Amino acid sequence: MTSKAYLSTQAETLLYTALIGYIYYEAPKNEQNFSTLVEMINAMEVREDDESFKNAVDLLFDALEQKDPDHFALRQYKKYKLAAGKTAKSILISCGARLAPFDIAEVREITMYDELELDLVGDRKTALFFIISDTDATFNFLVSMAYTQLFNLLCERADDKYGGRLPVHVRCLIDEAANIGQIPNLEKLMATIRSREISACLVLQAQSQLKALYKDNMDTIIGNCDSSLFLGGKEETTLKSWSALLGKETIDMYNTSVTKGTQESHGQNFQKLGKDLMSMDELAVMDGGKCLLQVRGVRPFLSRKYDITKHPNYKYLSDFNPKNTFDIEKYLSTHLRVRPDDLFLNYEISPSELAEESADDTE
């Protein structure tokens, strides 16, 4: 990244910090959402030929300065305003592009309120599912945001309420981990969440996917995983890593030689050599019914994959019976279905009482 691009990115971060800080500290609680943030950025304008021009957001922070000159959000905004002209305009364009998905009403709605109670996940047995498209990455960032909040909230709750360890272990099964967007500071989280009774299982098609997303932090992330499972594949980075992880075995090498001339001579040579336990080409053609598992403190071993059809709960899966398929539309439906054993409270209200209540609401 060039120095100019780096400074532009830093200035953009300052703008986000200033706006979020203003919303958090100054706006009413029902406006503490990204919808307000998007509207504020859309209201911003930069005139390259008029440095004295003030847009609606400038005036907003001018008013804040009159009330609280040392306000956190105001200090960040002043730092952002050091960028002028074309730089400031490019920053606004970048902000608008990054927040474009929040122009969709449904996206604003699901991020407006916290209904997941992520901080309570470690208090009781809970199953929480994030289901997204595996072909369209438009909204992957929402899952990334959810994981970031989940880890932060659970760590704070473990430290502040439970003395450092959650009462119920939280296990995150992150399938297609390279396709949900980057989880900020994942390399640090992998090293710190374990002591709080939180674990993350990253499922990847190949290690190179993790390299593309987390760059040099890939080795740190993998190094903080206590267990590694190889189900097969032929990606070179993955094969090379596992071949080195398996280590070498000792083999006996036996050579014989015959020299023919005026006098025939024979020779024998014995050597002990090291050979990869499984070379890259052997790993690439490994039996599809087998896997390799490495657990911390235990040497890697070859095992057969578990036959899921033999699990006692297999009968509850849709693979066993299509009638078991989870119907998300039915689950989210607001239509009330009355069952014979359901209990309800019955309230009798006269028409006159309804009219009085309606009149009170109108007033």
C-alpha cells in the first residue's frame, strides 16, 4: 500500500470513528444503528474549490464543539478534516461504497436492534445458526460482524461475571471460514478465547484460502488450533504442510553392485535413510474413506472417517427422511397455530372500552 493510499485509509477510519462516536454518545437509543450512519455520510458533501464550505455534518460537529469542545467524536472529526480537496472527496466515495449494502431496508432492519443476545450464549445451552449463500458474497460481512461481536461480548462476560471462564463451553463451527469475510484480529482471538471456554473450528477447502484472507497471520491462526483434521485434497500448500507435519520414518536401503572386468567383483551396501511418512503425492491420492488427525501433544495418526449413518441421531436428518428438512419460512411465520393442549388467557373487552382507548390514543 502506498503512503497516499495508507493515509486515505486512516482518514476514512477517523471519519467512521467520529460518526459512530457521535451516534453512540449523542443520538437517541432508537437511532444507534448503521442506518443513521449511512444517512449522515450521504448528507456529506465536499467542494474542492471552496474550502470554507460546510455541509450538514460539518454544522453538526460545529454545534457539538459549542457544547463540548473536548468530545471524543469531535476530536476524531477534526483529524479527519485535515484531509482536504480531492482526498476528502475520495474518502466519502469510499465510505459510500463500503456502506452501500445498508441502503437496503432489510439490511438496516436486521442491524438496527440486537435481538440475538450474543452475550448470553455462554450462560446456557444455546444453538445459534448463521446461514448465508455459498455463491453470493454480498452479505458475508454481516456474519463477520456477528462473530466479532460474539467473541468480544463473551470474553467481556467471562472476565466480568464469571472470573475468566464461561459456565457453558461455546464452540463455533465456522464452515467455509474463508468465505464469510475477514474476522478482525482473529489471530489474537484464537490465542485468547480458549481460556474463556470458547473455541473456534475453522473449516477450509484449502489452507491457501486462509492465506489469501489473513495474509501473514495465517500461520498464527493455524498454530493456535489445538487439533487439525485433513479429510483429503490436492492443494499444494495444504499437502506440503501435512507432509512436514507427519514427519519422517526410517527405512533400510540395500544396494548391490557387480563390476565386470578381467576379474568380476561384487559389493553390498547397507544404509539407514529418512523418508517422508507420507509424501505430497501419497497425500493427494489418499483413500477418500480415511482422514488424518493431529491433536496437540499426540503424533498425527491415520483413521477411517466416521460413518454418519451409524449415529443414533442420524434418523433426525433430512438425509434420512426429507420430512426432517428445516423450513425456515415456516419457522419465521407469524401466523399463530393453535394446538389442542395450548393454554391461553381470555380477556373480555366491551366495545365502549375499545372506543375510550382509541380516543385516548388520538389525544
